[in-house]
Amino acid sequence: MTGELKRSLLAFVVGAVAVSLLIIPCLAQDVQQYYQQGLAAYQDGKWELATEHWKAAASLDPKSAKIHKALGLAYYQWGAGNKNKQREAENCQLAIEEFKKAVSLDPQYAKAYSNMGGAYACLGDNDKAIQSYEKAISLNPNLTYTYYSLALLYKQRNEIAKARQLVKQGDAVSGEEPKEDTDEGWYIVFLEYLKWKSLGPALEELR
């Protein structure tokens, strides 16, 4: 290799490194910006807008379990209870795909497994919903509401003893359930209140 060729190759490598050092911080900033925009939309109940922002964030950072889990939540909220049953099924399926990506990147992500359980229940696949909820609890026994969701599925199966046991386990949780930014926001809290109000009587029946 001639000296001139070596110098050219070295200049190319140095230039490529310099460009990457400039680009990487910009990409990280863009990812964070898209994530925060998605979070703001999600907390306001603007599910479709949230998916657009979080899809953009995921395209720039496909290895982020947190982003895939957030995107799954947006699809789930957009789908669950939707009057258009085809839209409901499509979005709950998309949610499952994102939750699967999240747990493939972080196999210890208990809340992603719990959210996946809700998406499977949305599709009426209670067997896989139960598997997902049980996996979540095995990874983190402090997921109080996961016990309750699981109990209600066993109640539907008429396995009352198992359902009551799970409610007791949920009531007895001593640690604090982990919180994430997707658990915050007035609209999200309001939705959780409505959900609790509708499911609360069924849980009381099991106590």
C-alpha cells in the first residue's frame, strides 16, 4: 500500500469518526424529544399521536425496551374498548408485538409482561394473558394490580379458590409497585380510576 493511499485511508477513517461523534448526540437528542412528545400526547389521551412520536423514537433507538413498552401501551389504549372491533383487535395485536420486543430486549421487564397480559386479554386470549401476568409476578412480586387482573381472569374460569388466593396476595404486597412515567398524568390516573371503579366490586366479591 502506497504512502498516499495510507494517508487517504486514514483521512477517511478520521472523517467518519468525526461525523459519527457529531451525529450520535443529535440522534440521542431526537430520540429524547420524540419520546417526551409521545409521553405528553399519551398523558393527554391522544393515543394515535403518541404512537406516531414513539414510533419515530423507536426507529432511531430500536434497542430501547422502554420505548417499545411505551409504544405498546399507546397501541393498547388506542385499541382497548374501541367501538371499531377491527381497530381494537389490530391495535391490541400491535401492542403485543411491541411488548414482545421490550421483553426480548429486557427479559426482566416485569411491567412489560403485565401490560402484555392486558393486551392478550383485550384479544380474548385469556390463556396467554394468564401466562403473561404470571411471568410478571414471578419477576416482580410487588405488582399489586397484576395479582388483581390475574384473579379476575381466574374468576372468569370459575376457579374461585385460585382467584381469592390471588386477591389476598395482591392485598398483602408489602413493597411499592414500581412507577414509570407512563403511569403519570391526570388522564392516565383518571382512566385507572374508572377501571378500578368498574372492577372493584368483582374484587370485593372475592375478598
